[in-house]
Amino acid sequence: MSGDDVREDLAEQARFLARLTDIGVPWPPGDGDEGASPSHASGGAGEASSGPAAPGDAEARLRAIREELGDCQRCGLAAGRKMIVFGQGSPRAELMFVGEAPGADEDEQGLAFVGRAGKLLTDIIEKGLRMRREDVWIGNVIKCRPPRNRNPEPDEIRACQPFLEAQIRAIRPKVIVALGKFSAHWLLKTAVPITRLRGQLGEWEGIPAMPTYHPAYLLRNPRAKKDLWEDMKVVLELLGRPVPD
């Protein structure tokens, strides 16, 4: 990327953040977020977050973010997608799952994690964590399906980054679970392989972030479910919920 491209990218992000402020999504974070760290460290959990935003406030912010996203044409994925997958769940969610990218089923329905991997994620949430799926928030690092389900490209992640950041700041969950390599690398700003990174609690702006395996990986490697469950036990402890035997 040339210097001119970098400057234009930074200028576009500055314009986007200014528009978020205009539509009621504060940046930098407001009074409730003053304790949050501006860094995306991959060390310990750090300071506790300020907790979920007020339901009405978070819901309004999410609507504003979706409106700003519009019929997004910010990267080349727009040409091949069917539907934008904004993410869904409760604006008051204490737990947020961030995956990598929509697949074919998600592209058809405009919803995150609705295919085979989505069914497994639902089982993890409802049978493992003993929470209702509709009470958590589920999204992805990018909001459009890459062709042939290839890995997200850096420019595609960069184009979606301000929107995902705004979603997290609107909801302010108690814990974020990073599902898979690209989510974990984005949240924790590291390139450590997911097989080594999983289970190593980090943070994103003061919110504990647990990197773990993507459900699609578990479908191919069912023995890894044991490792994921160990990670989910830590998540339950962070949420102050009982850990099943």
C-alpha cells in the first residue's frame, strides 16, 4: 500500500468516526468508558469493563451503526454478496461472539452463524453455557461473504473494522469470545497461531476476550471440543455464572 493510500484510508476512517459522533455513537468512548484501555493488548484481562450499555441506548446506537453501514460498497466483497450480515442478538448482551466471515447460509439469510457451524454454536451456547442464543450477540469480523469462502483479505477486514468496533462499544459486553484465527488476531492484535493462542485470555479495550476454536474447525476436528469447553468454563467464571460439571 502506498503512502497516499494509507493517508486516504486514515482520512476515510476519520470521516467515518466523525459521522458516528453525528449520529449519536460517541468516539472516543464517553463517560461510561473512561476506564477502558485504548490498547488491544493480548495479555491479562486488565481492568473490568464498565458493563453493558443501557438497553435502549445500545439498541439506538446499533440502529444508527446499521444505518451508517447502509448498502456498503467499501470493499470488493460488495460485488459478490447477496446480503450484508450485520450480526444479531441482544443489545444488552453480556456475552459477544465474534466469528470470521459469513458463509453461504449466512449470505442467503443475512444472519450470522445459521449453517452447520451455527447449529454447533447454538449448542455451545444453550447446552454448554446454558444461556439463550437470543440473549448473546453474534457477529463476524467482516460482514460480507468472501468468494468461495476464502479467507478475509486485510483491506476487507480494515473496511469493516470501524463498524465492528462501534458495535462492541455500543453493547459493552462483559466478555467477548473470538471464534477462530481471524477474529482472535483482530481482537488481540497478534499473529500467534490459534492452536497456541486459544485459552489465553486477553482483552479488547478493557473487555476480557477469550480466543478459541471456530465451530467450523470443531466440525472437522471434534476432539478439539474438549479444549473449547475448557475455554468456555473460563467465560462462565468471568460472567459470574455456575460452571456445569
